[in-house]
Amino acid sequence: MTGGGSLRGRVRVTGAKNSALKLMAAALLASGRTTLEEVPDILDVEIMSEVLRRLGCDVAFERYPAGSGGGGRVHIEVPERPSSETDYDLVRRMRASISVLGPLVARLGTAKVALPGGDAIGSRGLDMHIAGLERLGATVVNEHGFLIATAPKLVGTSIWLDFPSVGATENLVMAAVLAEGTTIVDNAAREPEITDLCRLLSAMGARIDGAGTSTIAVEGVEELQPVAYTTVPDRIVAGTWAIGAVMTRGDLLIERAVAEHLSVPLEKLVSAGATVEARPDGVRVVMSDRPRCVDVVTLPYPGFPTDLQPMAVALAAVSTGTALITENVFEGRFMFVNELVRLGAHVRIDGHHAVVRGRERLSSAPVLATDIRAGAGLVLAGLLSDGVTEVQDVRHIDRGYPDFADQLRGVGVTIERTERPD
């Protein structure tokens, strides 16, 4: 890509990756056809589709026309009794695959799920998943790289999460919907993707109270029914576009973005000097001058999302002044900083803090994407370089950003994709 332009025009945000993958897993809770709208056309959806196929489901993806933001419709046909075992070769590629654990145990009474892989951004243990399922009455063992869970019948209980883990909250809620009695999950994650999952489950016939709060109550039911459902817009992709507009002094309408889901990041952009307008059709972000540095602290929702931290560092790298970026969620999130420094950024890491001294322009260089969000952050930084920047290993970006290069081209960026991984 060639630096020097600004993001101007409009982009459309499709459904959230971090929701769509869990909605696909939730389809396992009911036999028959579940249809999901606004599913992003990304690599992780392809992987989850194959995970479900190997569990015995028929999965078909219908891509929307060009200009839709890279979304589509997914049909998932679930058999009366799916398989209970997932393959290592797929699960190791994507951490979200662990989300089939709760539905399989609830529906079949047994599950054998390979321990997952995913982005190299720090330790993300499964202790809370396991402890919660054991509280519900399951027996869980770790053997030969697989989690094996068995439970003749899950029974409602009270569960306290040591940390408001999104994945653990999702798995335990999905397990609890078919348990006998009432389950209370305290210190639950509050992300919009959790609320989205609970809305899908409620549409399927589940009885859930407290979605979006720190206490979720689930009253178990005998069975669920397949439904048609539309995925919540992707707040991380929307936030990426918003930060990019501010970095490049642009004017961007982000269609379908929900301002309420991005309250803290948008407040930070206003502090940096941007004009932010929440509209019925999305969010408009306008920036005319060089942004001011703002400090950022990542926290679980409704705090500043850790998934937007690389973009926050990239923003600080081209702003006036010095910013302190504090990472409180994943200890490995700063791995990409060495690549940003290759572009001339002034960043010093001290534990879980990054001190960033802004400069007006970066210098072009070849850089390597180390994970989904780091890759997107490096692309945004490249827009402020003095020449042509090459971002390598963009398969990571493909896992979270559908049609990213095409959408960038549509809002004024000179960019070329030289190859696409299998």
C-alpha cells in the first residue's frame, strides 16, 4: 500500500466475527436448519463451517453482492445426533472452536474437543470453562491433547467466574440452556457478542435473563428449535475504520456501526480531536487536523477493547505528544510493536505498558502481521508512511476483516494484494 491518502467515503460493517462463530456453534443445540444472516466471509468462518461439517452438519455459505462489506448468509443443517468429537487439525487453527464444547455436552451428554490454537497474544487457559462444566455436573479430563467431557444430565447451579471471560461465559450459557433447573453465572462477560448469543438462544426457546450484565440467569428447557437470526455488527471492525479515519485525517461513514458498542473508543477519538456523529445508519468520523495523543487502558467490556489496542498504538504513533497504552487483558498483545518500530514509530515497552511518542510521518518498510488485530494496526500505520509499505502474512487479517483490501481501495487507499493464502 502507498501512504499519504485519507479515508473518505463510506464502508459497510458486516456481522461480528466474535459473535458469528459462537452463533454457528449454538446451532448444534437444535436439530434442523438454522440460518444466520450478516456472517462475515472470513477464514475463521470457513474453519468453523468445516468443524460443524465434521460433526455431521451440512453447512452452506451464500455470499451477499459486492458492496455488502464482505458478508453472507449461512445455512446450518444439524442432524438429530451430531458427532461428539472435533478434529485437532481444525481446532488448532482457531480458538473459537472450543465453543462447541458446551453445546455438545448439553445436547449429547459427551464431547471430545481438541485443545484449541489461535492467535499468539498470550495465555488464555480453559480453567474456567472446565470448572464451570464440572459445577454443572460434567466430568472433564484432559487426555492426549483433547478435553473429554461427559455428563448424563447437566444440572443447574451457581457459577462464579474468576475473570469475566467471554469464551467461558458463552460456553457455560450454551451448556446451561438444556440443563435441569436454573444456572446463575456471576461475574459474566458483558460484551455485545454475549448479548447477541443470548438473543439467538432466546429465539430458539431458551429462557435467559441478565444478558449484557454481570449476572446471567438461565432456566433450562427440554429442547430448542432452529431459527433464522441476524448477527450483531462487528464493533472491532467498526472501531478499526474509525481509528483509521482519525489517523489519516479523513471523513468516513461507517455503515451499521453501533455507537453504543464503541462508547469508550469513540470518546477517545473525540479527545484526540475528531468529530464523531452517531446516526441511524451508522457512525460518521471526521478529522481535519493531526490527532492529539490520548492514553488508553484496555479492560473487559464496556472498557476499551483489547482487540483495538494495536490500532490505539498505531494512532498514538502518528499523534502529537506522548501516550501511555496499558494492556490489562492479554500479555502478548505488544508482540507486534517491533514491527511498528520498523515503520519508524517511537515505542518503548515496560511490562504491560507502552509509551508511544508520536511523529507526523512514518517510514515505509516490509512488516509482518503477527495476529488479526496487529495486522490491521500495521495496515493503518502503513497509511501514514512516506512510501510503499508491504504487510506480509496477511492470512491473519483474513481471519477477521472480510474484503479488507477492496474496502480500503473503495475509500481512497492505493493498495494491492499480491497473493491470497489457501
